[in-house]
Amino acid sequence: MSTAARARCERSDRSPLLLVDLQERLMAAMPETERQRTVRNASRLVEAARQLEIPVEVSRQYPRGLGDTVEPLRSALAELDELATVTDKTAFSCCGEAALEQRLSGCRSVVLGGAETHVCVTQTALDLLDAGVTVFVASDAVCSRNPELRVNGLERLRVAGAIITNHESVLFEWLGDARAAEFKSVSQLLREV
């Protein structure tokens, strides 16, 4: 088993949460259950990141056409102040945007969620892996218009070396211990519908 496969999500300013293109018009094209699951779990990741002071990077693909980040994520991100950075892009990979690529260049690992799994999430993850970054994909915080394409994208990323995980595993790895000061409030997020 490779060292990367045994890696854990770090609670560090060098291990941000990166949410890719969770935008109004794009998410409206997703199947309802996929959209609800993805937005709910991405929101939980954002709230936990806020409590644990983990930086959050958000990309928006051509916002003039695809709209702003969806609610409730947009409001949650506004509460993060300097912990959150929103970057507009036209390249499918977040690494195609110079400012975002620069901020990600010093990262050891990234937790990734967003849309669409088989396009922008995949291209971003592949570029990060090529740069030597450990990539954790929260499989329940990504979606595609066609669920088969989501599954295909996740499998491709697994083969490429990304660690396919889920938002709950990420939260508990960020916490590390039930004695963490934030344990109660972060674990409470999992009880919310």
C-alpha cells in the first residue's frame, strides 16, 4: 500500500478545502438528489473549516454564464472573511488560473469537492497530483449531471492516485481526537439535515 493511500487530511493552513464551481446554473442542471447531497455536504465542510480555521478556496467557472456560488454556500463563505478566497476562471482546471495556482502551490494536500466530477474536479485533481499535492476527493461532495460520469470521474481519480474519501471522514480527520475543543460543534453538523 502506498504512503499516499495511508495519508490523512491535515488540519493546516497548507491543506485547504477547495470547492470547484458549485454555481447556480450549473447545479440547476444536476439531478435533484445529487444537488442536495453535494450542497449539504460541501456546506458541512465549509462550516467545519470555519470552526477549525482551515482555508477555503472556491472557484467559479465563467460566472457571467453559470452564475454565482449557490446558497447556502455563498452565505457560509461570506462568514469566513479572510479564510475564504473566491477565484473566477475559464480554464476547466483550477490550476489554469494563475492566482489560484499560486496559492495552491505551497500546499501539501487539498480536500476537493465540487462540480462536475468528470470535468473540472478531475482536471484540477490531476494537475494537483502532477504538482505533488496529496488530493482527497470528498466523494459525497462532488456531482455530475450524469451519475455514471461522476462514478467514472471518481474511478479515474482513484487510479491516478487521488484518495477517494467522504465528508464525514474528512471532518473527523481534521478533528483528530474527541477531546478537540471543536468536537461537539463539528460533530453536531452531521446531525443536521
